[in-house]
Amino acid sequence: MAIRTPVLYLSHGAPPLADDVTWTRQLAAWSAELPKPQAILVVSAHWEEAPLTLGATTTVPLVYDFWGFPEHYYRVQYAAPGAPELAARVRKLLHSTATQVRDAPERGLDHGAYVPLVEMYPGADVPVLQISLPSLDPQVLYDLGRKLAPLRDEGVLIVGSGFFTHNLSALRQVDGSDGVPPQWSAEFDHWGAEVLGSGDLDALLDFRHKAPAAALAHPKIEHFAPLFVSLGASSAEGKGRTVIDGFWYGLAKRSLEFA
């Protein structure tokens, strides 16, 4: 019988994450503590498509969905096995709730999926399926997570991949040479740590009105949105354990594990 897996929300970093010795070690140590999953289901900030869409399930390519980086970042490989059985289970679970599902058999793993997986499961020996974000509405995504929660009892690791704060335009306007994050990033991160530590689900779902500096921390919420899928799939009612914290170029890299 499969061990019930936890649920993760992680800040995935840009391709240069691979060059950050501290962060890569943190991700590797985290995965070493987890029970080895039978498969991984990823929802990433970098794939918005409605209705919910299933990615490649046989040969799983990579999507180099970034621009202006050195050439070697476009040569990264991660030949994870496809997860056709998981895709069938997702389809069945969502069909039972009348949720429309489409297929994109050529759509591979974007950097929100493969960049952290390279560090966490470098052997690429766990089947991976990526699904799209069908909405940016927190309640819709929370409900989606609830529908996917039974997969945890089948050994599936559900991973929401985003960034705890994400405003690249605002970062360009600050001097980060002193290593101090901008105030909006620090305030939002502090608030998030408190509400996730206490399990204030209502505040999280209404973060755009409840969180300080929400409009600056997430002018478009796609990097926070995967958290709501993870919250829905958990049984912790909004309470999460921070595994990684701190900042990366001014952005909060808070990453959490949910029971």
C-alpha cells in the first residue's frame, strides 16, 4: 500500500537556480526527507490554460520558456518518464466532478517544473505529469486541489510551483546590492509565514485584500496561484510547514510542506 504523500508548494527559481549552491542543497535535502513518490503531479505558474489541460504523458520534452539567458541553460535535459496512468486517474477524478479536461500531448515540462525537479530528483526516475492552471481564482484552484487530493493515497506527490513573491518590474527599481529585500517583498513574506503557520485559510484565499503589499508582491498572481492547489490537496486547513525561506534577488523563496 502506498504511503500517503505530503503536498508541496515551492518557489522554483529561474534557470540560474542551478548555480545557487545553498538553494540547490536545500531542495535536495528536502526531497531526501520525503517518501519516494510513485509519480509527481506538477502545476506551475508558467502554464495557464483553460479548461484544465494535461501535458505530455509518453515522451516528456522540456519547454525552455525563458529568454536572454546563456546558452547552457537551454541545453539542460531532464528525461523523466511520462505518467499515462496518472493522467488517466486525473481525468477520472475530474470527470466525476464534471470538470472539463483537455490534452496537450506535445506540451512538456516548463522551467517551473523541471528546474526544481532536477535538484530534487536528479535521477529523473519518477514519472512526471504537468497540468495547467485553469484559472487564477484562489477558490477555484483550492477546489481543484480538493478534487486531486485522493492521489496522495496512491503515492502521488502533488507540487504547486510558483514564487512566494514575484514582481520583476519592481525589482528593477531597487538597489539590491546590500542583500536587503524590498519592503513589499519582506512584508508580504512575513504575513504569509504568519497566516500559513496559524492555518488562516480564509486570509490566504482573500490575500489580495488581507495581505500587506499584495499588489506589489503579486501584480499578476500566477506565481502565488499554485499555492491554492496545494492547499486544497492538503488536509491541514491552510497550515503549512516552511521548509525553505529567505530571499533570492529580493524575491521570497518561501517553500512549504503540507500534511
